[in-house]
Amino acid sequence: MHFKEVKGILSSKNGMNISRGCIHGCIYCDARSTCYNMDHAFEDVEIKSNAPELLEQTLKTKRKKAMIVTGAMSDPYIPITQNLHNIRTCLEIIEKYGFGLAIQTKSNLILHDLDLLIKINHNAKCIMETTLTTFDEQLCKIIEPNVSTTKERFDVLKTMGDNNIQTIVWLSPILPFINDTKENLIGILTYCIEAKVYGILCFGMGLTLREGDREYYYKNLDNYFPGLKQKYQKRYGNNYILTCDNNEYLMELFNKTCDDHHIVHDVNELFKYMHLFEKRKNTGQLTLF
């Protein structure tokens, strides 16, 4: 871990990452890709020490309210004390200035800040997002070794729902020959139905691999799934997109299940919803601002 003062904290689309790098160890992590030009070891997490100050300076001068979107490139709940302090302070600032929030994490540490999410959701819109990749708890500990297990994330989804906070699940990635089974998909979807999630983002059954990410993924295949790397290389070569052989069947099952249970699963519609700021009326209902 190291600290760095940065010049800005929000992207042009109000995306926010309060750190760079990660210690979660997910074997498929795209953020390891060399195209992101990280100038330090991935596990040497860079904490943006002045993130809260920059956020306050930015939000207090913004003329138009918006959704602040965080967690796309770096999980806001990396278990480092200063990082956890920073995210809580940032949430306090978001609530103070009346902005909305769409926050993505694989950690149940987010429950420590549930009080702030409820406050944000009282005046604007708060969305909590998480990734679910496998229903198998033992497999989860292999492919996502240092994060909350699938069952723990399911419990977070339920808690958010119990507090009227909308939830979205990222069903990604589905790893060819590892978790691309009907049983796994049904298990994840059953969790989503029980937790009453608002939507599920799915870009197809498969994963993407780029330089940096590919090498780390294959190293872990050698460690945990001997012989599978060679099967990947023969089947996919150096393709960026690795689509599961049973993609069509699994997607039909996914789409039908979502339709049957009124779960939003159109990718464009979900991204629009996540970025659309809505302010609550005195009745508690959301209205376009």
C-alpha cells in the first residue's frame, strides 16, 4: 500500500475510484490489463489520500446534481483502514450535497456504511451493485479468494432490499469449462430472485482476456485447474472475447428467467438507470430532476 495525492477524483461521467490496484485476488480481473497503464504492482494498492477533499471541492461547485458511480475499476471496500475511512467520508459528502450514488463492491464491508446509503437514498437514488459468478462456495474461494463469498454477497443484497435500496447484479464473468453450467446459472438466478434484485447485467456467457490479465489468469489455471490452460489456448488462441460453447442455451435460460420474474436485464436500460439522477419527492417517490 502507498499513498498518492491526485489532481482529480471524478471522470467526465462522474465515475469515482478512490484507489488503484487490489488485493482481492480474483483470477479473472480485467483491471490487471496493461492497457490501464498502472505504474505500480497491482497488489501495492494506491490510496488516493486527498480523494475526499477533491470530491467536496467538486460537488459543492457542480451546478447540476448527478449520480456518482464508483467501483467500476477499483473496489471501494478494499480492506485497508485508510481506504475504508476515505469511502465513508466520500459517502458523507455525497449525502451532504444531495447527489445520488451507484456503488459496486464484492465486499460485505459495505454494510458498515449502510446508515449513509439509507440517508443518500432518502433524498436521491442509491443503487448497490455486486458481482456474482458462482453458486459454489468452494469454487468462489478459488476464483475470488479474498472477497466475501457468494452467500455473503447474497446476504448483502437482501439487506439492501430490506432497506429499500435498489440492487443490480453483474453476472460476469462466466468462465468456460469452470462455472458455465446450468446448475450454476440457476443457483445464481435463484439468489437474485430471492433477494428481489432490480436488475442483472450480463454481457453473454464468457470472459475477456487482455495482455496482463491473460497471463495472470493462465497462471491460476495451472495452479487450480491443471491442463485447462492448454484447452483454452487450443480453443481460443489469443482472442479477446472467450465465449462459452453453451452460451446460446444459457442466455436463453437467463433471459427467460429474468422475464418470468420481472428482473430488468437489458444492458442499455440498466446503464441508463444507474446514471440517471432522480430526486425523491416528500412522498418518498423518485422523480426526474
